[in-house]
Amino acid sequence: MKTTIGERLRTARENKEMDQASLAVKAGIVTRTLQRWEKGEQVPDGVAITRLARATGVQANWLLTGEGEMYPVPSRPENVYTLPGSNRRRVKAVDLPLISAVPAGKVATLFHPDYVDDYVTVDDVKDPQAFALKVKGNSMSPRIEDGDVVIVSPQQDARSGDICVARVNGEDTLKKVKFEGNYIHLIPLNPEFDPVTVKKRDVNFVWKVVKLIKEL
């Protein structure tokens, strides 16, 4: 059953056997604000989500989206990776324009779609408007790191859980997205970075990332 941020926050607090006043003090907020969040009257921002997650011992991504494990789980060794299955088939290779860069950190300077730096060759991309962007920053590491290249498809619908390039008030960022009512949550994969919640009306576009080219 789908839950709200407020319901997950209350569950996390009660599992920690904390009352609202105690959690508010630990998270550095006022009790009334916490009460509004638990009732669903307001939505906490990314900084508050991170503080609440630390105070209750849950994962920030779970608290924000309801996805993944509620509590941290031991990570696999850094040198062990899961490889996807391979279905051998003939695909068409295409050359896509490599355009400027997109920040994988805080929302920053936008890329310029009219300026082509280079071209990259990829296969199985059917969107004629697709293009490539070089990543700057580490908020999406270790899955997407500084220097990697992402292939963006403006024609494909972006859904919750997708990694996307989003333009917010004229500035761009690369994040996992979560759509919730009138809000869009921009979620970094690197736990050292805070998620950001923005209003849909402030978002110019959300374009889905369909491929990743790793920097080796």
C-alpha cells in the first residue's frame, strides 16, 4: 500500500520510540512543523528529510519516496558488480551530438542545446531528438560519475524512479525523480548529497536518461 511522506515519518519516529518533541529537537526543527509534516499539511525539503532520516536511522530515499529498504543494508564490496543479461541481436548504431555538460550536483549552469562539442556513437536509440551530455559532479555516484556520458531522450515519458535531466527555473541537474502531486523530488544516488523538492510549476522539463557511457 502506498504511503505518504507524513505516514513514513511517523512510522520511522515510532519505531525509534521517540515522541514528536524529541524528534523535533534532534532534527533541529520546531515541534509544530513536524506535526504539520506528519499530517501531510506540508512537505519537508531535502535538508529536513536528511536530518529526519539520520535522527530516526532510516534511509533518506525511503523516507522521501517510499522506495527501497527502510533501513540501511550492508553494501557489496566495491569491486563486485552485477552484470545485466545479454540478448544478442542486430541493432542500428547512430551518431548523437555531445552537448556541453549537465551537473550531477546542486542545480547549476544550464547546458546549451545549440552548441555541439562532439559526437558519440551508440546503438538502439530510436528518438531522433536524443542527444548526449557529459556529467559533472558526483551526486549520482557510484552509478553515474564525473566524466561519464548520459544519453537523453526528450520523447520518452519520464516516470517516478527514472534518472532524468531536469531544468528547474532555467537551470539543470541530473537526478533520480519522484513525482508526487504538485511536487517533484530530485534525488541524488550519493547519500552525501541532499534530495531537493521542487514545485512542478518551476520545472521547465524532465527528460529521461536512457543510456550511460562510463568513463574508463
